[in-house]
Amino acid sequence: MSPTLRIYLIESQKKGGKKMAVQSLPYNSRLILRVQVGIQQGNPVLRNRSFNNVKADVPDEAVYTVAQALGSLQKFPLVKVVRTNDEELSEI
């Protein structure tokens, strides 16, 4: 089984507790850089820099390395790196 394909056996909400197999297929990933653009009333003001269509099968380490490189090009300091993954669930 591919490392990007996960199969789950979940309990159905239907009467009788029928079990069904569900697979999760990654199809998109997004990289978000959180940068601090200033301070307002003693609190940091953060903004997002988003990069869509990151390949879902790219390892986290590689995405983080790219995020650090992109962060060094930003005018404001990089505070946080976030990756979100979108997956499609389907019954098999």
C-alpha cells in the first residue's frame, strides 16, 4: 500500500453497526508563512503569506526547508510555518 493512501475501517452510524472501509487520498497541500508585520497595543500583528498547490506527496522536511528559504526573502520576520493538507474521503 502506498504511504499516501490510508484505509480506515469506521463504524457506520446506521442501525446494526455495519462497518465500511473508507480511503483517504491526498490531493492538495498549502504552505502558509506567518510573518510579524508589527506590534499594536503590545500584541504582535501577524499576516499570512500563502502558497497553494504544493504537491501532497512532498515530505514535510522539504516543505519546511523551502519555507525557511522563502521566509528569509520576506521583509518581515517569519514567526510560524503551517502546512495544510486536503484529502478526499471515499468509500471502497
